[in-house]
Amino acid sequence: MKSLYIKTMTYSLFLLLFMSCKKDETKVVAGNGTAPVLTATQSTLVLDSTKKTQNAVTFNWTASSFGYSAGVSYAIQIDLAGNSFKAPKEIAVNTALTQAYTVSDLNDLVNQMGLTVGVAGKLEVRAVATISSTYAPAYSNVVPITVTPYQIVINYPSLYVPGSYQAAPNWTPATAAKISSVAGNQVYEGYVNFPDGSTDFKFTSTPDWAGIIYGTSAAGTLSAGSGGNLHVDGAGYYLIKADTKALTYSLTKTVWSIIGDATGSWSTDTPMTYDVTNKVWTVTMPLSVGALKFRANGAYDINFGDNTPANGKPVYGGANIPVTVAGNYKIVLNLSTPGNYTYSISKQ
């Protein structure tokens, strides 16, 4: 009898323990997370390179609950509008409920995403909450923002072009135009506007006269550390190339235009006008659905297209630049910063 009593009590205790464990288990089962609510302090941003360290935008969101005591982790996802977050830039923020971007940080990010410099680009932002890979994440509402980025200038190895064409004080390397070597192979190129009918200049390896000074003893050849001034007759916008290894240089006067079925024809150029103040070539005109290119001197010897997809960075001999919506456009070609050429096609 005593044995039966002990067995009964043991079974009861085991059953009670099992029920207790089962009850505890139900407490740790996570459910679907509640969707965070996302807001942004700005929805339209025109980024300014003179305000790089200032706040551009801050995203805030409410906490998500999965019915579980473990910490919830968050991230911000940013993608091109209409891309359905197929390839978003994701920034993990751990347990924080906010993410701020400086002007510089946001500009770097949207340049990586392929937004065109100087043109308003449409993006979509959402917050995502997770507790582990076992459970589906909870996504916030989608917040649309419009961002106009500025150009990120890469400082390539350069030669300075001091000369008589400079505003006073002329012959000043520190304020002279530059030509640059994108490949870092001692082959330099850049575009310089010479406003006078007759221009003398030299190349210097530093923004002063303390480095190597390149002159010439014959047209097309360079002399390192000696030689007379390089010279050009005729005002204009010149493509300048120099090879300090082969000690050669060339000067090609250029006049720019656009051509393509978007402009009306692949056989007729539309001239662009040089803006001396802003150092850009520009034209405003109606464009139809189609494509276009930039070319110099009415020929394809020097022409710019773009990569695919187009990103506002001209490429010599690149693909045709698409125009997907007809309308009146301002087209700008900026070749003033060597190695950092840009263009924009902005609907007016």
C-alpha cells in the first residue's frame, strides 16, 4: 500500500512538472511582429556640398513587438522608387529607433545608388524589425523622399596649367585650371577655356613653381624643367592632353552639341552654348522619347555617352543616353573638373 502511495505521488509530481514546463513553453513562443511606423524629418532634400557635416534627414520609427521578451533589432532600407526593395541599401541600427544622416553621408549613399548629380531622384525608405532568422521580419510603412545629390570630386594626380589666360594675377598655378591622370599613368587630360586670341601657358606638377615645370622646345613636345611657353592661337574651349613620360602634349579646340532621335535626328547636331561663369555647356529644348549623345565639332571622334543604366557620368564612346519621357529639358555638360565629368538632363 505504501509502495502504491509513493508511486501515485511520484506520477502526480511528474505530471505537475510536465504541465508546468508545457505552460512555461507557451510563454516563449513569438508571434508576428507589429509593423513599425516610420516618419522622416524631411521629404525633399537638395544636398549642398558646403554643408557636409550638417544633418540632412532623420528617420524615426515606433517599436515593434513580437510578443517575446528578447530584444528586437532594426534596420533602415533605402531603394530606388518603384524597385519594390529588390536591392535596397540596408543600414543596421541594432535596437535604436532612429537613424540620422549628415549631408555627406546621404550624398555618398545616393551616389552609390546611381542618382544623377544635380537631378532630383526619387527613393523609398522603410524600417524593418527582426528577432531572429526563424521569424518573419516586420516592415514599416514606406516613406517616399526626393534627393538631389552633389558631385563627389575625386582628386586624381594632376598637372596645373598656369598662363596668360588667367584672371589677375595670371601665371598663378594655385588658381589655374588642372588636367588629371585618372589611371595614374602620367597621361593627363582636361578641358580649359582660353578666352583670348593668343594664349601662353605651362604645366607644373604642383600648385606652385617649386615642382617640375614643363615647357616646350617644339610644338607637341614637352621639356621637363626647361623650354619656352606652350602657345595656342584662337580663343576657345580646348581639350588638353599631356604625357609626362613620353613628353608630348596636344591641344584640340572643341565646340559641343547634342545629337540623337530624342533631339529630332541622328544626322543633325543641336548646338550647346558655353556658360563662362558656371564653366558648363548648356541647351534647353524639347526632347522626344528616344536617345542622345554629346559630341564635339560635329563628329564622333570625341563623343560622350553613358554606362547602362545611365548615371550622369559621361563616358567616351559610351552607350546612347535614353530619354523616356517627352518634354522640355535643360541639358548641361560639365567638363570643368578633370576626371569628374558630369551631365544632367532635367525636365523643366
